[in-house]
Amino acid sequence: MNLAAITFLYPAMLAAVLVLPIVWLIIRSAPHSPKQIVFPAARLLRGLRTNRRDMQRAPLWQTILRCLILIMLILAAARPVLNRNEFSQNDGAVLIIAENSWSSAANWPDYRAGLHEIINQARLDLRSIYLAQTAPEPAGATITRLPDIIGPVSAHQADRFIDRLHPRPWAPDYPQLSNLIADQQHMANSIGSILWLTDDLDYPGKAELANDLDALAPITILSPKRNSRIAIQSLVRNRTGLGITLTHDRGKLARDIILLARNDQGSVLLRHNVTLAATSDHTDTEILLPGDITNSIQSVGVEGMETAATVFQTGARWQQRKVGVIVSSGDSPVLLSDRYFFLDRAISPYADITYAPLGRLLEDKMDILVAAGPISGLGSQYAALERWVQDGGMLVRFAGDATTEIERDFLPVTLRLGNRDFGGSMSWEKPKHLLNFPDSSPFYGIQIPEEITINRQLLAEPDPDIVAKTWARLTDGTPLITSAPRNTGRVVLFHVTPWADWSNLPMSGLFVEIWQRLLPLASPSDRPEAELQTSLPPQSVLDGFGRAHQPDATILPLRAPLPVPNPRHPPGIYGENGQAVALNLGPFLDNLDSHIRWPGTTALRKITDYDQIDLAALCLLAALMLLVLDGAALIFVHHVSIRRSRRHNALTTILMAVMVGGTSAIMILAAMTGTASAVEIQAAALQPRLAYLKTDVAAIDRLSKSGLAGLTEILRRRSAADLAPADAIDPESDDLSFYPLIYWPLVDGQQPFSAYAQAQINRYLDSGGMILIDSRDQEAEPARLRRLLAGLEIPILDRAPGDHILFRSFYLLDHPYGRFASPLWLDARPDQRLDGVASVLFGGNDWASAWMLDEGRNSENRTDDISPRQREMAWRFGVNLVMYALTGSYKGDQVHLPAILERLAR
Amino acid sequence: MALAAVHDHVAAARALAAKLPQLIDESRRMAMSLRSGLHGNRKVGPGSDFWQFRPYVTGDPANQIDWRRSARGDHTFIRQTEWQASHNYWIWPVFSPSMYWSSKRGIPTKATCTLIIAIALADLLLHNGETVGTFDAERTRITSAEHLEKLAHAMLASPATIADQVGTMHAGRKHSVLVLSDFLEFADSSQSQSPSRAIKTLGQYQNDGALVHVLDPAEIAPPFSGRINFLDTDDQMIFRSERFEDLEEGFKQRAQVWRASVRDAARENDWLYDRYITSESASPTLLALYQHLSERQSQAGSNGRGRPITNRRSKTGA
């Protein structure tokens, strides 16, 4: 600890030290109280002269001790602060702009520490805080926008917010932030200083934002200590292994980083040292690696840098397929290279090609078999080929020579006899061009060059399903590439030859692109879906630190071409199996070496490690300890006199004990207040219990409480579910995650939830919670619910079918009985991740009124219109509901019960 | 418990009375051990029974001549009677409030020690057939050891100050008077009460007697130091000392003067003075008292007044 690091907030208070000598004299000359001794013979002393000047003084140690106590108190009054960071001198609120776009992830601990330091200081200076973040977030159904500026809030609230803040794997939106700040006029009036935690990477709109802010208040830029930016820009396969391009800022010195390649299990396959050139902002590196290991690489990252930019994921296209070209055993390799030249050139960068007779290829377990014209050697291998296709193989066929007739089997479509010529010398028709790929085609989105012409083609019979099977067609609508699934396998037919006599397609770049899309479709391990999708649903998405997560509902499916990562399409894996596409952040990052030019008045600072510590509490504590020590010493010194005159010192002892005990009790209490909520949470977690949402209407709350109490009691009587008494919860403050079922009565004029509460409820629903929303008035229309609960992610609701598990999880019921028996709405498509259990149930049957037990009913909530039978049915529904909430779809599995019983009987 | 009683001497006296059976027991044990060391008093003394004739020597009172025996011979004989226990003893333990105080937990209060000595002495005397009384309101006198408890209660009820009450004490002629006290009421030099006058009053009818000065060890050498408020047993402030170390010498000197004044009062009246310190054994004091009282009685028949016995302890105490 460096003494120079201590500053005093109120240094004037230190002047009080000047009175210390006087206090010293006072303490010194005021000795402790005399001992009281009963001594009758002391009357002998009467009239004896005592030497007043030789009066006993307080002992030196006591004087020093008491002066120390005083010094500590003076110090505490002067508010000493260790490592004070004077971020801003001005008065007024602080606007903190927290960078949380992709570039912040690398230095996130720094940013966090910096934010906490700032907030700490604001707490000491008693300033309020505005908080803005730079990364946009998904909002509503499709749009994205920046979160609102939070504020003015106290330091404590800001701290809580900071804890929830995390970096996003996409770009910041500075222009929008600029608008946002401009809109907040009241904020502009109250802020005295702006603290912007960001690095010096230039970004569109950043300098403008800085200029705008500069007009508002003085800006201080807090940048992290480490300022290195690295992104993996590309990752490509080549014949010898893989090539990686890194983009980074120019350092003064060459830096060494370590690349880590991981497989789908996350274990490291490869560590590779790369030296980043000091002079350039790009570094290329080649890694020699066998093909099968390269195949299993799932992602490449940089060691020690956990950011989305330094994670490059590979999709299905990454994996190299084994392609076998079927040749007859008599063909010589020289001839082959001639015939299959273009095919070879198109495929070989991305796959291994083997030329062999069919029998050998089938033995070698190829992923894709290519045949031009008739499949040679089919006769003996017919059954084997059939089995191979059925098991997931992909057979790609081309037209052969004009003279040879292609056989009927292993074709996606029925072919007409003969073929069609255009543009030849014997034809009046012009050579045909390609139409754009339909969106049902895997080639959707590939640009078609003008120069592609087709002279001859095989003609397909116009079967009813021909359109669905066609992946590419000519301008006249006749199919050029057709495909049909066979069980888990697939047969693809190019209606032209793989060499350049029927068309110039094989010679074109388009052919390469077509193969690039075609190859991953043959998934060697997974079963390809029979249906191909063009809109790729998210499979896993990366957060700002490059860690994979389950996608949530805000993330939209991906369509070609790949977009820049944004809140709706964060980096990650989209699409399943053979269609899996990796959306990476790195390729979209360029020019990481750009440095922003801040306005001249901007103050630049580095974030330091040293958080400021308020030493006043420490001083007070020290003073208290010394005081206790003083008391203890007094007791010790007067030990003898306790025996002499017991009564007085017993009193002193008791007083001292009370003081010490009281002090410690206060300290413990002070510590307890911090953990009081933790105790409540613990209590809630200890036993399962139902909960109801607190409304602002006390009568409704009482109704909910007694209703749930009644249901809990019924459950205890009739089932094994012994729940604790129901809790009232408030999503604004309470943790919802402990409650299996939350009952939510809607009331008129309900206040909309804050963003935090909405996020809480959304998280609760997303993680398997269940909410029963009760409109209490028999009217249950999802549209109404949606209007009421804007901002909550209420899934699409549907009427509960009569055979829903909810109606047979304990009792067999036909309606969601409550006070009424109107239909119940619940998730139309419950998330499979949640085991198909609905998370939102919505109805209007006023269940709480019907669940009340007789003893809970009073004049206030008397509901005379509920007959005993109705009540019984309502209880049954309640039991079913809780069973559903507690056991999920378990009861649905009872369809297997006969099989299980049979097995048991055996 | 003795400590607890300090602040209320009535309660202290009651507590002492409650302990009386044990104290009497203790006293009897002490008296027994003393008695076994002495032998029966088969010797000449005051009494009615004939004991012996002895030849007349000049100076013997003429009324003691046994003329019938003298007539039988040439010599004149004096008739002597056996010493008979018809003598009266007054034992007065003065239980002033300060008597119920002791300086340390382990040391019995002065009152306890005083009562033990008083009862032990009474027991001894009663076994010799003497009459023992005390100066309570009824002037209780007993002649049998069976009534010791009654006597003890009477002792506790006897006056608690000497100077104020001594005028009402009227011991009979030639009765022996024994005063046991800490004589702290004579400690205050400011008050003009002197012990010698009180003793003179007590001994006005040719009374023989003894003063036993009961002292706590702290009253001889006070073990205190530092800043002390000295309180009386009734929590009244007596003296405020800033540094007791400075006062210690003065205290010792004054204590010596005070003790000497009590001793001198005894000497002036030819009484025995003995000092008893509560931390020490009571037996020597008791023995000295007993011997003094019994021997003086034997001499009392001849010349009535004798010199006080100076035993070991009175020599050192002076």
C-alpha cells in the first residue's frame, strides 16, 4: 500500500489534529476514577495533609490509546480514500458510456473494473449516473435498437446494472447512440461529465459521437491497458491442410499468439504458434494437417483471447467429402483425366476424389458417388448400391455420351427417351441459359453468369412432383439439375455431361460453386433431412466472449447471402447437418489498425487496476477496536478494585459488556441487512411452493393467496406433492426461478413491467418456468393477452386440445375447470428444449376463487355462484395443473405404460 | 458473606447470630483444649468452704483469725476458705459497624473472631463455676455452660459503642470486666474521647479487667496504593487519597498512637491489654486472658489489685 495513494475527500477536517495536544493534556490530567475501598480504619487518615501536586495522572499508555482513538475519528471524518481516481472534476451527473460491442470482449475485465471504479467514485461523490451502452440489442419481433439510456440512477443501482452488462458479438451503433443522447434533453442538462470506456479503434460514427458529446460535457476516454485487437478473418482448406488469415492492429513489436483448433467436443486438436507481423495488419499462416483431422476441426480460436472475433467456426462445408467417380475397370487413367478434367478441378480443392470401379468404391465407403452416363458394373453391385443410397449416400449422375442410353434406376426423375438439342447445327433453337435458382434449391443465392449456355440436355417427364425435385432449370423451364431423396440418401442428376460438349457449365466457376454447395449435403455421419431448407434456423450462437449458447427466440433464421453479424443474426452455427453454415464475425472485420482521432479537449486515461477504497470505515473500525481495547484494559487494571468494591465495578463491567455486545450486535445487524434477501431466497429455495404475482390490488392478492393456500392444501391431501405455503412475488425484485408454477391474475390498470422485470419473466419462461395467467372474467383471447403484456415473450398460444397432458396428468378431465369452464390457451408449439412442456397457460376461469377452501372464504371474497361440484372440478384441475408443472411431460409418456407393464410382467 | 454484611451491620449481626451454633462449637473446642492444659484449682481462694489453716502473719486481717483453732495452741491461725466460683465476670464484645468488616475474603471479620473469643472465655469461666454476664439491656448473667447460646445472643445485643454507653454499665464491685473491641471509635483524633476515661469509668468499683484490641491485618499494614476513595461501612466517604503511598507512613504513625492510647488506658487501670489480629490464632490470646483473670482472682483476695501480666504479645504489640 502506498501512502501517496491516499487522498482525503475533506482534508480540512485534518486541521482538527491541531487540537490534539490540548486533548492530550486534558486526557493526561484527568486520571481514571479512584478506586473505592471500604476501610473503616481510614478515619485515622482524617486531617492528614495530602500532596495535591503529586496527584496521580492517567497512565501514559491510556493517554496514547485515547489520543489514537481521537486521531482515528479525525481521519475518518476526513474521508481518506485509497487510490482515488479523479475521473471528473465537474459536478452534476455522470454519463457513462460502456462499450459492449465485439471489440470490448477482449478487455472486458478491464472494462468491468473501470466501470466499478467509476461507480465507486460516483458513490463517494454522491453523484447520480446515466448509463449508455453502444451495442444494439434485439427489440420487438424483428427490429434491433440500442437499449435506452439508463438513468439517473444511484451508484447502487448502476452497480447492479453493470453486473448484467456483457459484451455483444456484433458492431456498435454509434450514430444511433448519438441520436439517443440528443433525444434525452433532461439528461443533457444534468450531466457534468462524460466517461466513455472504449478503445481507440475507429468505427463509423465514433468520431462524430465524440464531437457531439464534447458539446454536452467534458469527455474522458478510459481505454483498457491492453489494446491489441485480433480477429480471425478467414480459414480455408487447401491441399496440405489449412490456411488462416488473421487481421490485427499494427504493434510496435511482433507478437506471438497461439491458435487453438478444437473439435466438436471442444477438445484442442492443435496448438499453433503464430507471430503477428509488426508492420502489417494482416498475417497469413499455413498449417500442415492431415485431411481427416482438418475435417474434425469445429472451431479455431486464439489462446487467451475470449472474443467472438477470435473464434472461427466451421460449418458443414468445412468437412471434406470422399467423392468416388465410378469408372469401368477397363478405363485407363489417362483417358479419365481427359473426361473428368473439369469435374476434377471443381471438386478436388474441397474433396478427395477417387477413380475406381463401383465395387471398390462401395467398399471404401465413399460419401458421394459420381457417375457419367450408365453406371458401369452395376449388374453385380445393384443391391449394394441401393443399400448405400438408402443409408445416406449421395449419388450424383451426369448424362453420358449421346450414344449410350442412361438406365432408369437410380434417377430422381423419369427421363424421356433421347435428348434435346438446341443451338446445334441441326436445330433452330438458340442455346439456352440458366434461370435463377429457386429458393427451394440448395444453390439459391448463387449468381448465374451470363455466359453459361446449354446445348443439349436430357429431358425429364413432366411428373407432378417435377417442380419440387428441380434444383436448377433452364430459361424455358426444363430441369437441368434434379434431385430426389431416397430414405436418408439422395440421388442428384445433372441433365448434362460433366465434360464440355453439351454445355459450358462444367467449365464455368458456377460449376465449382454448385459443387461447393452440393458436397456438404452428403453428410457422412448425420442423416440429411429429406427436405432441404433455405432458411437456416440458428443452432448455436456465440456470445461476446465466443462461447456457444443455445439460441433464444430473438434470433432469426439465416438466409443466403450471409449478413454481417447483428443482434438478429449473431455469429454462430445456422442450419442443421449438411446445411450447417457458420456465421463468423472475423470475416466482416477489417482495418483493425485504424485509430480514432478524438476531439482536442478529450481527456484520455487508461483503466487502472487499483480500485479506490474508502478508508473511513476502516478508521472507524480501528477507533472502535481501540475503544474496546481501552475498556478491556480498564477492566484489567481495576481488577483488584473489583474485589474491593464490587458493586461499582460490577456495574462498569456490565456496562462494558453491554457496550461491546451492543456494538457487535450492530455490526452483525449491519452485515445481516446485506444478506437479508439472501436468507429469503434461501427460504424460497428450500421447499417447492406455488407463487402468485403481486398486483397492486390488495383484494386480488388476498384472493390469490387464499386460492393457492386452498390448492396447496388439496394437493397435500390428495397427492404426494407437499408444497410449502405459497409466496407472493414481484418480478421487479424477487427471483422467480424457484417456483414451478406462478399464478398471475390480471387486473385492470396493471402497471407495465420494467425492462428488468420483463427480462426476468422472459428468462423464467425460457428456462422452463410455467405461468398461469388468469384474466378472471371468462374472456381469454390471446390477442388481448398480447396487448396487455407487450414486451413479454409470450409464445404463440393455441386452445388446449382435449387430450392434452394437462387434462390427464392426475385426474381425467375435459375442461380447465375454475369458476367458469372456458377454454384454456397454451403454447401452440412448446419448445422441445423444454421437453414439450407449455410455459404459458392463459385462461379466464378465475381459478383462485374456485380453489379457496371453505375456511379461507369470508365476506370479502364470497363466491356463491360456485357449486360444490364446480369447486371439486376446479380442485381437480388445480391438482392436474401442479402435476403438469412438476412432472412436465412425464405423464404423457404413459403411452408406453402397456409396454412397460408387459416387460415387468415378464 | 461477611463482606456482604459490611454495609448493614444489623444484618451482619443477624448473620453472625445465625452462625452461633457453629461459633459456640468452635469456642468450646478452643476452651476444651485450654482447660486440658490447666489443672483443677485445688488451692486457696474465695469461697465459703474451709480449705486450711495457716499461721497468722502480721498484716493479715484480724477478722480472718480462727480463734477456736488458735486457742488450741500457741500460734494464731488464720482460717482460709477454698476458692469458690462465685466471682462475676462481665464480657463485653463491642460490635460496632466496623467490626463486621474484613480486608480480605479469607480473613474472618473482627466480629466473628471477637465472638469466638468471648464465648470461649465464657465457657472456660462457667466451667470453673463462675458467673458470666454481658451488658445487654437485661444484663444477662448465666452460671451454666448450657446457656451459652443465650449469652451469645445477649452479647450480640450489647451496646455497640464504648464511649457513649460506658456510663450506663455498672459492673458490681470487684467484678471483672472484659472489653473486646477494635476501639476504632477512639481512632479519630479530632474527637476528644479518650479510652482511658471510659476504662476508668468501667473500673470505678475496684473492678479488674482486660481490653482485647481486635485488629484486622490491614489496620496494621494497609496494602493499598494509588488513588483511593476510602469509604466507611455505611458507604460514607471517609477520606480521599490521591496517592496512598504518600500517606502510608502517616497512617502507620497514627495507628500506633491510637493503639498506644488504648493500651495506656488499660495500664492506667491496671487492666490487661492484649492485641488480637484476626488473621492469627485466637488461642494465645484466650490463654493469656484466662490466666490473667484467674490469677488475678487469687491475688484479689490478698490485696485486690495486682500488676497486669505482660505476656509475650503485649510486649511486641507496644
